[in-house]
Amino acid sequence: MNADWVRDLCLSFPHTTESVQWGDNLVFKVAGKIHAIAILHPAQIWLSFKVSPEKFAELTERTGIIPAPYLARAKWIGIETNDALSLDELAALLRESYDMVVAKLPKKRREALLKPATRSSHGKKPQKKSHSRPASQTHRRKRKKPSS
């Protein structure tokens, strides 16, 4: 298991993007929110991601898994060794991290991710409907009286 394996897995999740941040850390995001971080240089931990509070308590008792530096209060764990988790277990935990981040997105943002991109027959984006007021509700500008 290595950063390429993690990268391939994380990018298989819908709408996931990757970027290099904080030097050379590979950061995976959905809708601008981070769900996993792979450290590309030798460090104490090589992978961090969000887990449920129950799993946080359980996993941090295992050898090779620690509370993630700077992110532990948000229930992120840090993986120190490649053999701390099996591939199947790691894949399931990374998917849960992604799902938890998506679940916390605002409702409109979450629904937008679920909808397929729609385009009109001319290849243009659909235009927003204008919300014009009926004539009876429009505000009219008062005319200034001519000065005498």
C-alpha cells in the first residue's frame, strides 16, 4: 500500500479533487472540504483521514495509528505504518471519511453533487429564471419638482 494506491482509491470517489498543499502533502477534497491527506515525504505519519468518534477511540488504541496532529479534535487519525490496517479495512475507512464529509455539506451543495450536469440542446448552461415583480409592485422613482 502506498500513496499511488491511496490516490487511485480517493479519486474513484465521486467529485473528489486532489491538490498539493503545505509543501508536498497530497490533499483529497470533495466540494472544497478535505477528506484525506497523504504525506509524500518521510514523516511520522503517511496518511490522515476523518473517522467516527467511536472508531477514533478504537483505532487510536492500535499500534501504528495515532490521533492526527492538528486534526485530532475533529476525529482524524494518522497512520504511521503501512501494516497498521489491511487494504480492505483502509479502503472502507477512506470511503467512510468521504461519506462523512459529504454528509456535512450544506443540503444544496450535497444535492448539486448528486445531480448530473444538465445542458440545453444548444450546449449552453440553462439560464436562471428572472424574478421580476408584477407591475403593481414595482417601485417608481419620484420625480423632482422643477425648481422655481
